[in-house]
Amino acid sequence: MTGQTPAGTDEAPAKKPHDDIAVITPDPALAAVERVADEAVEPVPSALQRLVRSSSIWTAGVLALFIVVFSILMPTSFASADNATTILSNASILLVLAVGMTFVIITSGIDLSVGAVLVLSAVVAGQQMAKVGESGTAVVVTALVVAVAVGLFVGAVNGVLVAYAKVPPLIVTLGMLGIALGTARILTKGIDVRTSAMENIDTPQGAVFGIRLIVLIALGVLIVGGVLLHLTRFGRYTYAIGSNAEAARRSGVNVQLHLVKIYALSGLLAGFAGFLSLAKFGTSGLSGHESDSLGAIAAVVLGGTSLFGGIGTIVGTLIGVFIPAILANGFVLLDIQAYWQQVAVGVVLVAAVWFDQYKRRSRNRS
């Protein structure tokens, strides 16, 4: 019969074109790994795209509304250069704390200890200055190094406990809050450390081109933080961990080490903020920074950084910092009790978190 090989012959049947291609059954586990890897290597949105997608635009509108309302109510006192200088000065220390907090929250972490670390760093720096004398540039530089070193050490301990001991960030940093604040009070026996060696940091005499030195320093921290977050591999890893830590790990990121670096950075900036606080107020402020941690978290969240991780911008944090600063200033000028500022900030904060969750649910449905 045509097309058949006669019996007893050595000829093999004619091969079809694709007979040599093996049929491979997909491995579900391998497919899952490939999907995770694909998620990890998705192009990271640009800083502008992240700003537009976040709640920052909405928050900026709220900030602009506050400015317009206060300017209408108090055109001479609020809308003045002197008052703008006061607002910028008052927001500077919180801005330094909030820059570090932005990195932490983008990784879906939290750091409740920054206010206590600020106080501890100010205490140690002040005691160091009192020990060697309160005059001279070398003394000030030594105090700065000591304050930053204390903050860096405490932040690194937080990071090790979070990344390697697997203790939840909320518990680690809440415990460190008590440890740092208690240590500061033990060192001082509950009495504030005072100094006047850096009194020009927040005065017109220490201004550069009319801008006070503490404002310029905070602006420098903001710029460095923005470059680090948006233009470097460190920032890309931060976003990757916040978006999907397992995907980041499988794509080669040392997640544990990076988390230690993130919390160390937050502690370092808290230590630096302690030095600035000591310079600005001339005292360690044992009881004056109890709400700084929550203030920094509120500023970051108001600026559009998601508590669920993976989303946030330094520009948004800048916007978020000025909402409580402008509210506090406006309420003082209007002779309204400061307690109402807390109510207003709380309302805006809850609204910002709700808006973030609403956007996430919308994306999940689509």
C-alpha cells in the first residue's frame, strides 16, 4: 500500500517536519518563579510619574487651600516674608526626620523611635560640648559627629532586629523609643543639657542671602535624600523591597542588608536632627520632642507615601511637612487653641490614608 514501508525492510518511516521537537510540559513552580522575576524587573516609574500617581497632588491642593485661606484672613501678618521665614525655620527639623522616615515607610516599615533618638543624640552632643568647652569650630564639629554616630548606631540596631531577628518594625522601634528616651533621662538625671555655642544657626545674623542657616541645611538634606531615592540604585532597591520583597530577593537584592541600611539612615538623620535641635533651641529638649515621631510619619503619609510600601516621593514629603507647620502658624496668628491644629492634621491624615486605600482597591479591581 502506498505510504507504508514493506515488512522486513530496514527503512524507517518518513519523519514529519516537527517530529524531533520534544513536547515540554510547563512546570507550574518554574512559571511562578518567572512571573515573580518579571515583576521584579519591571521598569521603575520616573520621579515625575510617581509624583503624579501618588496622593501628593491632592495634598498639594490642600496645602495651597490653607495658604490661600490664611492669606485672606491675615493678609499682613501671615502673607509676609518674616512669617514665611518663621514657617521655614519651624519646619526644618521635622523635614530632616521626615526624609529618613520616607525611606522606611516606602519599604512598608515604620520607625517610632526617631523622636527619642533625636533627644538622645542632643543630650550626648550637649554633654560632649560641656566636657571639652563650648567654644570653637572643633567643638561644634565633634558634637555633630557624636550626635550622628549615636543616631546611626541606634538606627542600625533597629535594622538588625527588623531584618535578621524578624521582629516587627512597630515593636522594635516602639521598644527603642523607650530605651533611647530613658537613656537620655538617665544621662541627664532628668535635667536638660544647655548650650549656646551654635546660637547663630537660626538667627538673621547667621543667614545666607537672607535665608537662615538651619533652613539651608534642611534643604540640603532634602536634595541629597531626593537624589538618593530617585536617581540611585539604593533608591530603586528601596522601592523594589516595598513593592515585593520576595521578588526583590529573587532578583538579587540583599533585602536584609538593605533594610539595615534604611533604618541606619533613618537613625543617622534623627541624630543629625538632634544636633540641629540643640543648635536651634540651645537645649536638649527632654520633653519637647515626644510627638516628633508621629509628626514625621504624618508628614510622610500626607505627602503621598503609602503605608503599604512601594510608593512615595521626597517632593511629596516636603509638601506633607508644611501642612502641620502652616496650620500651627496660622492658628497661632488667629489666636486659635493649638489643640485644633492636631484635629485638623488628624482629619487630613485619615483622608490621605483613605484615598491611598481607595486607589489600591481601584487598581486591584481593574
